Amino acid sequence: MLDKIKTLKTDNAKLRIRSFLFGYGPRMGFIKTSIVYALLIVFSFIFLFPIIYMLTTSFKSLNDLIDASVRWIPREFTLRNYVQAYQSLNVSDVIVNSFLLALVPSIGQVVACSLVGYALQRFHFPFKRLVFVVLFITFILPQQVLLPSTFQLLSRFNMIGSINAFVVPAFLGQGFRSAILILIFYQFFKTIPRVLDEAAQIDGAGYYRIFLKIGVRAAAPAFIVAFLLSFVWYWNETYLTNIYMGNAAAIAGDSISTLLLELQDFAFNFGQVFGQTGGSLVPGSYGAAHEGIRAAAVIIVIIPALVIYFIMQRYFVEGVEKTGITGE
């Protein structure tokens, strides 16, 4: 009897050890958990390393930059890099244009894509599959292929050099990567039971009222996801912005600058603001736009998008999770 009790205790101890190391059922063990967290740390460091490097570099003085012994933590903590970067980027002059260019087309794109996604999910009509094929084609084709014809069309309507070059296509469902946003709305509206639409129709509601009262309210996370994605895309866009409103559009009218365009010409702008095109590496010299000032300029440019993301992070994650759920 004692031998059986000892054997049972030994088996229970082995089972606990094995459960602790390798897990039991849905619970992960210590080994698997360690591997997962180690991979997460490694991949997180890969993604965060450039941001951390730029952030620490932006606070370094020129003495720290030319000192090989200074790696991460600056010895001379300075904000002068941000002051010079702010002046070189002309932030006070272009910040309004940057927000308008990112905000207004994003709102228009979300409205248009939500209507298209709702129509594709709720209604049946001829050549519906062909519409999906066209959507995928517009997503696959690079924007450089359609640029000549698009530029001529916008130029014919006198939109080159104006924010309308982005606003009008966005409200017509032709914004940046609109196919992705349409599919997001399509997938989310798929999770809303059709019985809600039928009940609203019995009460006398029309299609637009059903969309506004049921679709928009239930798909609020999808709207947040689409808006954040669209805002970041328009905020970071430089290729089309430079063509439609930057230096390439100067011949067609008044050019409009943004923070990203100013960042592209940062070295030239720095020389114009501070009256120098070059500089020495003498300790304490701020003649040229050294690495610390450039890093500060990049941080200034990405701060607005980061602030908006952190404010809406909870809703963004919730929306991403729900857009992957299928329903009735």
C-alpha cells in the first residue's frame, strides 16, 4: 500500500513537472512560453530599433555624435536639434496643409469605401464578381501605371497644385489603397445579421436609413480602422504629393508643401534657414545639418501620426480583431 502511494506521488510530481515545462491542454508550458516571448522580444526589437535609435540620436549634441564611446545615452542632453529641425521644416507654415491633406481625403475615403463595402455585402446584382476582380486589379496595379492618365484628368479639371487632387478622388472611392478599405468594410458588414435589416425594413426604414442607423453604428470599429489606415497612408505619401502639389506641380500653379516634402528637401531647407550649405565637424559646431538634427526632423514628422494612433489604439485593435470574424 505504501509503495502504491509513493508511486502515485511520484507520478503526480512528474505530471506537475511535465505540465509546468510543456503545458497541459490549452495552457502553454514554461518552455513554449519562453520561446514565444523570446521571439516576440526579438521581432519587437527589430521593429523598434530604428525608432529608439532616432529618438536617442535626436537628443545628442555634435560632441556626442563624433564621440565613438557614446552609443545610446547622450552625455550632453540637448533640445537644440529639435529647435533647428522645427525651423528647417517650416512646421508653423506647412502643418495645416499636412493635416488637411491627410484628414479631409481620409474622411472622404472612409465614407466612399463604407458605402461600397455595404453595397457589395448586402445587395445582389449582375457582374458582382466582376466588381471584385476590378477591385483586386486596382490594388495590384502600381500607381505609376495609372499616373499619366490620372495626371492628365486632374490637370484638365485644374486640380493640379490643389488639395482637390486628393480630396475629389477620395470621395469618389479612388483614394490610396481603397480596395483594402472596401474589403475591410465588406468583411465587417458580413458580421451584422441580416435579420436586423429585415426588421428595420418592416418598420418602414429605407436602405440609407438602415445603413446609417444599423450599419454605421455596428461597424464603428471598422470605421476607426479604415480612418487610421487612410490617415497614415495620406500622411506618409510623398510620391503623388510631390507630383500633384509639390515642385513638379509648380508649373501648373501654386505648389503646396507638407511636412514630408519639407523633410525630403531638409538639407537644402536647413542651408536656407541658417545661411549655410556645409559645415565642419569641429566640436560644438552646428554649421551643417548633422545626424542629430535629421533624426529630430524625422521624429517631428511622425509624432502626429503616433499621437493619433495611441489615442485610438484600443479601438484600432478591437476593429482589427472584429474584421476577421465571419457571421450570418
